[in-house]
Amino acid sequence: MATQGVKALCESLTASQCALEKLINQSLTHLCLSSNSLGREGVNLLCRAIKLPSCGLQRLNECNLDVAGCGFLAFALMGNKRMTHLSLSMNPVEDDGMNLLCEVLMEPSCHLQDLEMVKCHLTATCCKKLSCVITRNKHLKSLDLAVNALGDDGITALCEGLRHRRASVWRLGLEACGLTSGCCEALAAAILGSQHLTSLNLMRNDLSPEGMTTLCLALAQPTCNLQIIGYLISRALLLEGLRKNRETTCK
């Protein structure tokens, strides 16, 4: 959309006689800005609007922001209790930007339920803060961290939060996060320790047969609440995990 088109849209959004309900100030609940280069000034203006008490925005998707933009957004989220869905996928947020957002996500006033951070240039460095968010934010239900180089160390740190009794995350996306069998013990403990985790995506990770066997042993336990697991696993490997579980139980 051209700049003139955006200006015309903004004028219609602020008009009191707007015909479409979704385009009336407080009634605008969903906004997707993907494939638009807002620039730092544009992101700043957007975040100032989000912070206004009259803003009814609940879902914001892909607003093309960087680390500096995360500072503006973090400030905006502090004053917005209606935002429940935030997708910053495909943006160069990096660890510094994620840490800025985590400070706000840990605040009791933050009601965010769904956070998507796919391919945001994140590493294990931000996972300790994310783990704290999982334990402190009772509203957060879904967290997608796919296509970020979190590695085994990052996921191990994340699992500490998932095991916490106050953690309420039920869906976790870890596709293509550079995971190996080195994190499977921590994942298995999180699967068994979490009261709410029911969906886990581990696609495009090299967990190896040994790692998957560790997970299968956890999945076979009656205390496991996991209902959906995304991973290409052979039937033979699953049966092997179940067999080892039976042997362990019978000893």
C-alpha cells in the first residue's frame, strides 16, 4: 500500500461515521502490517497509538520492527491490557529485543496469550528470560519460537520454566531450533512436569534415535498430558521406546 493510501486509511479509521465496525477506533481489533516498511518513526507512532486507553487492538501481526522498535513496543504493551496476540515473526528482533519484551511480559498487567517469534534471530541467550516469562505470566498459553538457533542449552533453560507449577503454556513451537539428543532429558522432564503442556512441535530437529527413545519413555507415562507432538518418528522407534518403558516398569 502506498503512503497516500495509508494516510487515507488512517483518516477513515479516525472518522466517527466509519461504516465498517472493525474500522472504528476501539472496534479495530486485528491489524496485520506484514510486507510494509514502517521505519523507526512509523513503529514509534504505531506504538504510541497502541498505548492509548482508547485502543482496542487485540491482535498485531508482523510490524517489521528491529531491536530499537522492540523498545517502543515494550513501552506500548505496558499500557495496553487488551492485546492478547502478538506476532513478530520474520523480524530481526534478536536477543536484545526479546529481552526488552520479556521485561514487560513478566508484568502482572500483561495479558498476552499468544506470542509468535518465528525466525527472529534469537539464540540461547534470551531463553533464561523467556523461562521467567513462562513462570510469571499466567495468561501466556501459546509460544512459537520456530526457526531460531536456540540449541540444546536454550531449550534446557526454557524447560525449567515449563516445569514450574505456575506455568500455563499449553502449546510450544520448537521447529528447526537446532536441537539434538542433548536436550531430550530436559524436554522429557518438562513433558512430565508440566500440568498444561498438550502440544509440542519438534519438527526439523536432529534428536537422534536415542533422544526420541527418551521422549517416548516420557510419553508413555500416565502422568503425561501431551496430546500433540510434531515429529517424524517411525513406528519401530516408538515401539522400542514403549518396550523399554515396560522393561523398566517390570524391574
